Amino acid sequence: MRLAYFGDVVGKPGRAAVLDHVPDLRRRLSLDFVVVNAENAAGGFGLTEAIAGDFFNAGADCLTLGDHAWDQREAMTYIEREPRLLRPLNYPQAANAPGKGAHVFVLPDGRRVGVVQLQGTVFMKQQLENAFQHADLALDSMPLGMAVDALIVDMHCEATSEKMAMGHYCDGRASLVVGSHTHVPTADLMILENGTAYQTDAGMCGDYDSVIGMKKENSITRFATQLPGERYAPALGEGTLCGVYVETDDRTGLATRIEPVRLGGRLSACVPEVD
Amino acid sequence: MRLAYFGDVVGKPGRAAVLDHVPDLRRRLSLDFVVVNAENAAGGFGLTEAIAGDFFNAGADCLTLGDHAWDQREAMTYIEREPRLLRPLNYPQAANAPGKGAHVFVLPDGRRVGVVQLQGTVFMKQQLENAFQHADLALDSMPLGMAVDALIVDMHCEATSEKMAMGHYCDGRASLVVGSHTHVPTADLMILENGTAYQTDAGMCGDYDSVIGMKKENSITRFATQLPGERYAPALGEGTLCGVYVETDDRTGLATRIEPVRLGGRLSACVPEVD
Amino acid sequence: MRLAYFGDVVGKPGRAAVLDHVPDLRRRLSLDFVVVNAENAAGGFGLTEAIAGDFFNAGADCLTLGDHAWDQREAMTYIEREPRLLRPLNYPQAANAPGKGAHVFVLPDGRRVGVVQLQGTVFMKQQLENAFQHADLALDSMPLGMAVDALIVDMHCEATSEKMAMGHYCDGRASLVVGSHTHVPTADLMILENGTAYQTDAGMCGDYDSVIGMKKENSITRFATQLPGERYAPALGEGTLCGVYVETDDRTGLATRIEPVRLGGRLSACVPEVD
Amino acid sequence: MRLAYFGDVVGKPGRAAVLDHVPDLRRRLSLDFVVVNAENAAGGFGLTEAIAGDFFNAGADCLTLGDHAWDQREAMTYIEREPRLLRPLNYPQAANAPGKGAHVFVLPDGRRVGVVQLQGTVFMKQQLENAFQHADLALDSMPLGMAVDALIVDMHCEATSEKMAMGHYCDGRASLVVGSHTHVPTADLMILENGTAYQTDAGMCGDYDSVIGMKKENSITRFATQLPGERYAPALGEGTLCGVYVETDDRTGLATRIEPVRLGGRLSACVPEVD
Ligand SMILES: [Fe+2]
Ligand SMILES: [Fe+2]
Ligand SMILES: [Fe+2]
Ligand SMILES: [Fe+2]
Ligand SMILES: [Fe+2]
Ligand SMILES: [Fe+2]
Ligand SMILES: [Fe+2]
Ligand SMILES: [Fe+2]
């Protein structure tokens, strides 16, 4: 199977990168399944139904969120109607958090793709439940190569250690473990020893002449002065589509190839060559 | 000028990566100046004089540290005798921290290279002084293209936002701003709009079949159980040399090229092609 | 019923305060049940079996721990043999953490006292599971006035907000919600609107001419310099026994009175007057 | 001299507590100087000029702030005109933060009182400069018993360790070191060995049937669910005036007495007896 995951879409330049490039890439790379992290799509903060609709139209099969899930409150009701939108799985059970954190998608040809989003706990503003324990529950409920033909885990968190640990923890049980949240792509794409493709962070879709997608002047001033400044707003230069491409073996669901995908804006372009 | 910076060396596999590859790379790439972040060189925790000596012999011109600077207490006296070893600049002045955080190196041909290490404050275990204010002091004291022919800033911290903000803050005043500490290389190498080369994190030199260079089992168990486990120890598979290569214009000190350098171990190899 | 809870015992002066005063107080106040938080009893770090034995001999019925539970590794096996020793309840289930986080004690006269320890998640070094959800489970399993005649919740955490929220959350379902961990007694003892006695932090048993029970010079130097210093060690002046006294109504298990208990050392003495 | 300090005023019930009780207490206790921490006076978030005026009219001589200093942006300009309003001293110098962090007040009888506000760095949302180094600068600039007849340090921070360390650090150089920010009064009032009066936290002026002065329902829901809820708003029950009273020796400026002051609302009342 051919999968792509695109990292946190930040504001208008990030949305434009998705809308401009994903339809074409989907064809060129014969993608079977596309995930987009949309937690910062609405002006840097959360997701609206209208924006989600645009992403689905552009070829996204699944949208994930993160710590900014509910910045736009409408997402709390929208997610209840839209099974293709996922939030972190590991909310406390008693929270009855809206929506779901895992879903099995059935492709037109009958193949099934599982997607799970987990949120880490190190340095994160919400304190969700243990992501490793929840990974177990989710992965056990959709065994790779049996219940699902491919399985993507979006590990949303700050610390590289927590992401790498999750990668190894799911190794052999997922097709891809990919991190999100830091808004910078990492260059450590690899297939782990038991066959899971891994990247610490997919990076953001947005303007890289910025501070994590937001206007750099505001951010610099806050760091330098520790005073409140203007509201954060997305930087408006050309966005880069930024994500990862993975091929899996349909017999096992494990990965056979992982490559970066970057297109447009300030980062050097990479598009996998495929037949 | 041709500069290279190699990220946090973790334990024996990281040291081997430096000792095995840097002498040869130094020749092949005609490197004028090499910086190695050595804060995790001694079993993952700090630096000893003996290890530092090995790095200097292998072709390092300057070693930097970070939040693990003093894990080996001998570094606190060694650094007083060794001007080529730098710790974060922005300790409180009253701390009289041992050693220095900035230094101007004079090359055999008379050219001068400034190096500054700063430690960020977001999510870091020490609370050093404002890194942006200290960046100003340091950069003003060694104006690029005048007092120094090249200037390297090692921004040691966790948050990608703090690193990107520092990159832009120094843009036009440094040849290179490169992050360290997260132990994962980022794929956002670029030349910022005023001519400073930038990478959010250079990555570590160490075994990438690990959790940030340390054995993965211990780390996974701690995350999954929140119980103390065995002591952290470096993973012992083949290490990857991981860093960045920068060319500067000798008239301005600004960057004309930035490329990743990765050799050995689990990451895909990249070595810049040079004449 | 007459209950007492004494906060984090720090090192030798803290232990001496418990051993010197608790036997006498137990008689003078006709205490039915005594809880001691022992997470810092062994040189400031954790608890040994020998020290626990001393506390039980001096009149403690139950010992609780906290984030320092396993600083002395022997506690991990000792706790399996000793049901009177409790650690935070809310470890991830999959952790199979040693020991228990809640227990019902049967008094010689047949009355039953439930004790629960929870650890908060704000600013804490471990990331345990949601304490509120676990509070529900625990309180539901031992309904006050039915399964137990009194119920004590030790809320071990840093943030005053998290403790106050837990107090109100348990209000009417516990006899006492008392905080630990900050090592400073608070002066907000009150009976909440539904009958639960509450104090944000019981304070420590230890030398108050210190920094949270530890030698002040080391601590000041670390704060002022951000450099590592000498190992932390308990301050060795006379310790203060520091805790809280609660009377409950045996028909409901709710509190009718809450008073501070402080004896010895640097804090002004308070001992409740009882008939 | 007779000094009083009242902790973080939260919303309307906190303001009412100040306005209702301070004028009378000022007379009854013959107070020479009154400080009020006003960082949460405006609906829990910051301070307006109008509210500040009310506090000055009610008998406050000096207002201090904290991490919420600029929640109401008008405070950034108001503080420039009002030398009796102080913000944390230890902003980075380059920040040119509005207002001042230390001031010497001259009483009608010519005696001088210095006030300094510092903000700690542990667990705080801004990362200000080293508070200990800034304490030195401030205390050296107004030597007690020489430049000033009394000196009050407001240490605004979360961690009890950081506050206690600051108390000892200033011991003998200040009349009073008192903490703020946690909104719960501590019961550790003492005179340190070199004559400085000390309390870890003065507590808040506000409704204690709350979570740190704010409505408890919202807060509990957020802790229990980790979902965003309604906006935080002050609890509206009767507020408690909460603070500390200190007597100093006019020859040395050191403390001779320290007592709690609590009046109204849910906490047990304490008013010092004076001649
Ligand atoms: Fe995020
Ligand atoms: Fe994001
Ligand atoms: Fe580091
Ligand atoms: Fe490191
Ligand atoms: Fe603790
Ligand atoms: Fe403790
Ligand atoms: Fe505050
Ligand atoms: Fe406050």
C-alpha cells in the first residue's frame, strides 16, 4: 500500500500547500491513503468544519488533531459527526471526550487502514493518560496484517525521546509511527528492526520563514522580552507541503520504504520516485 | 570558509563515529573549522578531559556542551584550562560559571572564527539567563565580517520555536545558527533571508536504534510504567556521525551553502560533494 | 473518630519529630488512626523498611509515599509485603506498580478507615494517570459511612489549584482531603460545604530552618548559580512535627473539626485541645 | 515600624475584602505601610487603573503584580505613570519592561520603606532572569538600616523551595520576605536567624470556597477531563482578606514580630493584638 502523512497544517499557507499539491501527488504517487494533521489549520489554532471539508476534497482520507484540537470549539461537535477526524486517543475515559482517537478506514478495494493518534505527556499542556498503555489497547484491537492491512500511529508530542520510545514500542505492530507537534521535519526516517517505518516528526505544512509557522517578529519579541506582544498569527509566505511517504507489504502490513515528501516554499524539495 | 558542526556525541558509538569519520571528512571536505557538541560523550552524561583530547586529536577545533555540561565534575576544572571547550554563555553573571561561553579562534592562516553557545530556557532543567539578550552581547562583541570571518551559534534547547526564533534573531549576524539537545537531526536546513545558515537541530552522533542514543528498553519501560528502571546507558550499535556542513563567503562571513552530513549507522548517508 | 495526618517526614530531624511526639500525642488526643507521609524519611529520599518499622512502632497506622516512593529501591519489594504502606494509586494499570494505592484498615474496635493516595500531574516528575478519575474509582469502592467509617485522601502534588480542585471533588465523599509534597503547611484548614475536612498541604516533619527540609546553602547556591553543587542532604536542626487533626462524626464519616498540629522546632506550636 | 502585606487579590470578592477591611485595620494596627499584591484583581486577570485607585484610596501604599501583570494591557502604560505600582524586577534588561520592580517610599514622617518584587523561574510561564542575582542588586542598592528603614521583598513564584531559598538568601538584608502566587496562605511564619520575617505565601484575598479564587466547577472539569471548559471566572462568595503583619525595629530594620492577618470569608480569623 502507498501511504502519505502530512504534518501540522499551519494557517493559510499550510492549507494552500495541501490544497495545491495533494491532489496531484495523490495521482503521481498512486497514494492509497492520506492523513493530514490539521490541528493548526485555522489561523494556527484548531480546525473548522469548512477547512476539514476542503482537506477531504483535496484527497485527505483522515485528519488528525493534537493539543490544539479544540481551539475552535466547533470541532467538538463536528468531530462527533465525522469519523474521519481523529483526536488524541488517550483522554481520561471519564472525560467522554468528543470523537474518537482511532478508526479503521475501509478503502474502495476493501483493504483496511487503521489510524491512531496518541498525545505524549512530557512538556505538554494537557495531561492525558499514558500513551504507551493506550497504544497497546489500540494496536491489540487492530492487529496488523489481520484486522488491518496498514496502520498509522500519529504520536503528537514535544520530546524526541517520547516519540522514539513510542516508535520502538509499536515496532512490528504498525506500518508507520510518525511524530507531529514540533512543526519541524526530522531527517531520521528509517524502518525499525521489526518493520515499522518511523520519523520523529513529519514537520509542518506552512511557511518556514517563520517561527513554527507563525510570524517571527512576535515570537522573537516574546522570547527576548518575556512581555506579551501582539497575537500570534501565521506567517504568510509560501507554504511548504511537508510529510512522509511509506510503502507497505500488503501481506504483512509492514513498511518496505519510507521517504520524505516536501514541496514548495523554503525547504528543499523531495518527492519520492515511484513507478 | 568551510565549517562543520557535529551534534551531541552520545557514548561510545558516538565517539567512534567522530573518531572514525572526522579525520577523513576534514580532508575530503577541506574543512577549515570543526565544532563538536560533546555534552553526552562520557557514557551519555558529560565530558571528560580524556575524551575531549581524543576529539581534538581527531580534528575538532572546538567542543561545546549544554545542560549536561557538568555531569562529569572534572569538566568544571578542565574547562578553565581549555579555551577550546565552551559551555552555555548565559549563566547568571554572579554564578561565576567555570569556563567561557564564547571564543574567537584564530586559524593557522589568520582567519578568525567565533563560536557562541547559548542555552534556551523553555522546558530546560537549568534556568539560565535570557538567551536572546546574551546573543546580542556576544554577536555585538564579534561583528561578522569584521572581528570574525565566520561565526557559529550553537543554540542548545528543547523547543523548536525557541531555536527558530534564535535563528532569525541572529540572521545576518552569524554564519550558522544550529540547534542541539534533541538528538534528532532536522531536515529544515536553509539559508535565512539575511544570509545565516540554519538548522533546527544537528542531531546526535550515536546509535539511532535507540531512544535519543540510549538503550531503548529502559526508556520504554520508564515511559510505560512511570517507575524507575535500570540506569540509562548508551545503545551500543554502530553510531552515525551526524552534523551539518556550511560554506561561507569570506568577504561577508555569511553562508552560501548548507548541507547535512551523515555517515554510518542507521541514518541514510549524506556527504556534501565538494571540489 | 479522631484522625491525624503528618506530612512528608524529611530525614533524621523529621523522623525524630515523629518518634518523639507521636506516641504521646496519640494518647493525649485519643487518636484512632494516624497516617504519616514517609516519602522523604530516608535522608530526604524515599523510605526503608527499618524506618517504616520505627514509624509503625511509634503509632503510625498507615504510611504514604509520593513521587519519591522508590528512591530507596527496597521499598519496591517491601511494599508488597506491607499493606499498611501505600504509594500513589494512579500509576498506569499496565505498570503493575508494586504495592497498592488504597487500603481499608480495620481498627481493633471494628471501625474501618479507608486511605487513598493520589499523585497530581501538574509540574510533577512522573506522569501518572488522571487523579480525578482514580479518585472516583477509589471513593466509589469504599463509600463513606457505609464501607468505611472514615476516609482519608492524601493528594500529593505541587499545584495548589490541583489540590483545591481535588478537595472539592471529594467533598462529601471523604472525611479528609489533605495535600502533601510542598513541605510547607498551609493555613487554609476548613470543612468544605459537604462535610469534608481540607488542608492544601500538611507541611513536612523536619527542620524548617532549611529549604523544604534540606540544607539551605546547597539549595541557595543551585538557585543562584544554576550549577550543580553538593548533594542535597537534610538540614539537621530540631525538626517540627507537622500535620493535621480531624474529628469525624461516626454516623456519617464526615468531619466535624479540623485543627493544625505542630510541635517542636521552628514553627509556632499548635496542639488541639481535646477532652 | 508596622507593615502589612496582603496577597493576590482575586476578583470582586478579593477587592471587597481589601476595601472593606484595610481602612479599619490600618487604624487598628497603626500600620505604617501596606502592600497589596494586585495581579489578579481584575476578574482574576491583571489590574486596571481604576481598581488600583480604589486600593490606594483604601490605604494601600504600594501594589505589586506578578506573572499576570499585563493581563490587562492598560497596566503597561499605567505603571509608567504610577511609581507605587511594581512589577517583577527581573525582566531581561533588554526588554525595557514598563515600570519598575523596586522602589523606595518615603513616609510622611520621613522614614523610608523599600519594596522589591521578584519572580521565580521554577514552573513559571515567563522565564525571567535569575531572581537571586537581582535580589542582590536590589538589596545592595538599598541597605537596610541605612538607605531604608524597612524593606519588603515579594517573591512571586510557585515552588516552595525557591521561596524558602530566597528567604534565607535575603535574611538579615530585608525586613520581610513574603511569597505570593499560590493563593494559599502558609503557616510557616517565622523570623529567620538573621532577623528577616518570612512566610512562604501570604495567600490570596478572595473567596476560599473555590479553586485558588476561581469558580470550582470549571476548574474541576478541566482537571478531570483535560478538555477546555468555560472561561475561568472568580468565585463570588465572601472573600477573605489574607496577609501578614510585621513589626520591625527602627534601628536595624529587622523584624521583631510576624503574625498572620485573616479576616472574613471561609478562613479562620486572625488579627494581631497590638497596643
Ligand atoms: Fe501540537
Ligand atoms: Fe501543531
Ligand atoms: Fe542537552
Ligand atoms: Fe544532548
Ligand atoms: Fe513529593
Ligand atoms: Fe515530599
Ligand atoms: Fe501569579
Ligand atoms: Fe496570583
